[in-house]
Amino acid sequence: MNAHRVLVVDDSAFMRKIISDIIITDPQFNIVATAANGCEAIEAVERWKPDVITMDLEMPEMNGLEALTQIMRSNPTPVIMLSSISDDGTRETIKALQNGAFDFIRKPSGPRSSDIHTVGEQLLEKMRIAVLTKSRAPLFQIPGNADTFGSKDKERPQKLEKTIKPAANSKAEAESVKSKKRVLPDNPVISKPDSKPEGKVSSDVHSVKRETKGVLPKKKPANGTDYRHLIVIGTSTGGPRALHEVITALPGSLPAPVLVVQHMPPKFTHSLAQRLDAFSSVHVVEAANGDRVYAGTVYIAPGGYHMELAKDSNGYYISLNLEQPVGGHRPSVDVMFESCVSYPELRRHSVIMTGMGNDGVKGMRALNESGGVSAIAEAEESCIVYGMPRSAVEAGVAKSVVPLQRIASMLVEAVMK
């Protein structure tokens, strides 16, 4: 079996060497070329026809987001983005995922960084999955010009000034890692649900309290707490695109709240919620502990925290915790689904979309057994990765199997009854 062809794209020769050294540890991959910016990447794709691409986001001449958009239009190829965890980095990563990127990893800080081994394992695992998955162009086009995609360049160059060299003949240049400023948000405040910020921290209750400083007023008012339906959605790899397709198709008058678990690291879920909110009629937020649950609002579980539905004398609210990962995931779809089992008074509609593994199957079964109304699995034809939905279908817990483009209409029809 021939090795899979890899293109490595990064403006730093030093970082290209680090990424290449990680990749060549797996004999099933062969680096056929490297590129130093988006323009070179586009030409390299035409010339070398790689099976998978690693792409930096921040590059001169043409950034990774612009290059990704063009590649997915002309030569759809699985692209794994290398992202920083700065605010700009997380926002651009979400745009990339919605515009065709297969997945992303956090960019290693250097060859001696404490997490280089973990980052390397994550990269290789995502590459192995990517090359076994059918390449797909974006499922939709997000309106806007180049600036919408994050371009900071005044003008795209018409031709290349440098010649792309095959990786086998290239030598790593002596170059320091390019310094890129990282702006890290404050650590989350840990407190009891509904407690005042200055309240004493509980040793057995861990939860996130939303940071309110500088937050803009909600542009979409909540629809109230008098509802009879609840929608719960679980997804993983390919989820940002799938969520965009479903969430943006929901009406602002939706008479049900929507709880979402998207497997994603901390900080990125905040950018995902902001991006979805900008394109949606419903209100989309990253959930915070103690949030009241309103109809017409989508609550996305924050990365690193399990999200559960809870209830008190005032109605339903969000409960977050730092319990152990379930099936390797926190947030876990199963945890969120199973928390809804205790509320049979709600007509519950569960959805499992694209992703690896079987997270959500156990929870969907529990919802069915407790009277859940809908149990939808995304059809293979529209999945980026047909893993989680396949598991639901093979376990016999999915009542309906439909392509992505029909999920929103099916949900709307169900909750409007």
C-alpha cells in the first residue's frame, strides 16, 4: 500500500520541520511538499495532489482561511488546521471548520514544549481518520467577501515569487519560531449555581460562571419558559458545518430550547456559539452554569465541561460540572442526553450527527425508553465522518435516518405540532 501524500503549510520553516518530524513517525504518511503561505499551498495542491493537508491559519500573502476556501472549491482535500488558542485564533478556526476544514489541532509551541507528544498523537489520529473519509466540499456557502473570511491582506498576489520545493529535497532553515501574541481569557470562575460571584466555592460542585464584562446585549430575546418540547443534539468531527446547516434553518419563534454537545476544546466553543448566533434567527450562546433555559435559544456546552439539564421551582436551567470524561469526552453527549431522561413532561427530540465513536448512543436509548418522541441519526450520505450516527443506527436506537439538509425541517415540524 502506497503511503498517503501530505502537504505541510506554515510560514515558519522551523514549524514546518516540527510538523514534518511528527508526521514522518507514521510510515503510512509521506510528505510530498511544503508551502510557506496560502498562495504556495494552492499551487502545491494542483501540482502534488496530496491526500491530506496540514494548514497554519496565520500566514503572509494569503492566510490559511483564504487558501482553504479556494482549495475546497477547486480541489476538495481533507485539511487539518493548526490553530492558536487566542481569541482571533479560535474565531478563525471556527470559520475554517464551517468552510471546509476537516478538523483542527492546537499548534505546538515548539519541539521541547511539554505537550508536543500529545499534539503529535492528536495530529496523526486526525490524519488517519481524514484519509479514510471521503473528501467533501463545504455543504453550504457562507455569504460575504474575502474580508468575511478573515482576510487582512490588501490584495491577493497574482503569481508566486517563490518556487515550491518537494519536501524530500528541502532543508529546514535556521529560523526562530515566529512570535505570535496570544491573548488568553481569564480563568473561569468556579461557584455554585445561581450563587453570587463573591460566594464561597463549593468543594463538590464545579461549574462555570459566565464572564459578563464587555458582553453585548442579546440581540434575540428569549421566547420564555412555557414550552412542551426540548431538542438535544450531539456531534463531533464535522459538527461545526453540520450545526450551521441545522441551527441557521431554525425559526426564531421555535417553541423549544436546543441543547448541543459539540466535542471541542475549551475556548473554541465560545467562538462557535458567537459564529452561529451571527447567522441564526434563534439565539445561540455558550452555556453558563445556572443559565435559565428558554425556548428559541440554543445552548452549546462549553469545552471541558459536562452539560446537564436541571430543574428547580423556577423551571429548567443549565448545570455544568467537571466530573470525569465519559468515553474520553467532556462534554459528553451521553451525559447531556441522560440528564434529560428525568423530564418526561417534555416531548424530547434527540439528534446525533457526524463524528467519530459512539457517544450519544447510550443516552439516545435512555431517552427512547423514557418516552422520547424523536431519535434522528444523520444519514451517511451527508456525514463528514459516519461514526456516531452509524453506531446509533446499528444499535437500533435511531428512529429516523435522514440527510443533514432535512434535519432542521423535521425538528421544526415535530415541535410545531
